[in-house]
Amino acid sequence: MAVRGNVSMEASPLPHFGLTAELERLRSDARAFAQRLRPRAVENEWRPIHERIDWEMVEEASRLGWRTMGLPVSDGGGGASALALCVLIEELAAGDMGFAVILDQTLKVQRIVARAAYEMALGHASTRVQGGRPLIEHANVACRLAQMYSELEAARSLVWRAAWAVEHDPSYDYALGSAAKTVAADTAVRVCLSAMEIHGGLAIMYRDSSVEKCLRDCISFLHSDGAQDSHRIRITNILREASR
């Protein structure tokens, strides 16, 4: 048992900010699934509406138990935690937001869809040469990528904290859910706009870059599950009530 000063680390455990081995496996499986999903989603996007849903992938996700993993085991589901659902949806949304929403309608959790845009921007900046060197070696681009990374990590931390707290914190703060939603949605739009700036003119050429799709997807979540200001008012009402 580790002891620091007069405080037993066992008696006073530090908070754990990572994922369990089981959740890491879920994350890895969902990420591999999303990597196969992304090119198919790009191909389907401009087809007629009734042809855009990739039912083959939906059925595969159902066979994996993801569509019903939030239901209790007694009802035939996976009995997954809110945090597990957040991990799953984030990974699927990085493959395609539209696909993630299909499952999200049964799981109803928040997500950080903007990660795909960040990954595209990082890849582009690492390979695109301008002024005799890769974009990532230009200070302004490097700073923008660092800011994108920092904001995504901060948003994810808030989403995970809210998801963990709703099941484990006896004094759960009901403002956390709305805070996670507003921060994640605002962060997503900012990160996508930065990703488009890094791509330059290529960002608006949908056949050459799908980063603009990320922005269109993320904008929809400024009002999904309630408008941003509606959630901010909800937070303020909770804070006001708590101060009485």
C-alpha cells in the first residue's frame, strides 16, 4: 500500500481519469468499425435520401449489441453504463455522424463529433508542404492544432465526468449534463472551423476533402437535444435554486 506523508493512498484514493480495460476494448472495437464506416459514408452522402443509410453497417452494429447495449440485461440489453455509451458514440461519430445518430436515437447520449475534423486537419498539416515545409511546422498552424487538441480533450473530460457522475455521485449536479452538451457542441464547431482553415480552399471541395461534412454535421448539434441557450438557462436555474 503506497503512503504519501501521513495519508494512505488506499484510504484516500485519487480520481481515475482513464478507462477500464473493458471500456478500452469497446473503444478499440468501435474505432475499427468507424474506420471502415467513414469511406462508405462519404460515398453514400450525396445519394438520394432513401439510399443514404448504410443498413449493412447498422445490422452489423446491432449484431454486436451496440444498438441495445444501454438496456438492462434483464430486458435483453447490455446493461452498459452512461460512460460506455459516450465512448461508443464518440468513436462511431468519428466515422460518420449520421450513422452515430441512428444508434444515438436509441442511446440518447452526448458526443464529441469534431474529433474526425481534428484528425483530418492533423493528417493534412503533416503532409501538405507550403513554403518549403509541412504546414505543421508553421507556428500559426501548430498553435491552432494544439488549441484544437486541448479543447477536444477538455470537452471529452466534461462529457465523461457527467456520464460517470450520473451513476456514481450521490450528490449529482444536474447542471453537468447541460454543461457537457453546450461545451461539447461549441467546441465541435470551433474545431471544425479551424480544421477547414488548415485545409484552406480544399475544405470546400467535397470530392477532395470531407472536412466540410464534419462542420455541417457539428452545426446540427447546436440545436439538437435543445438549443444552446436553453441549456444555459437550465444551468442558471439550477444554480439559482441551489443558492437559495
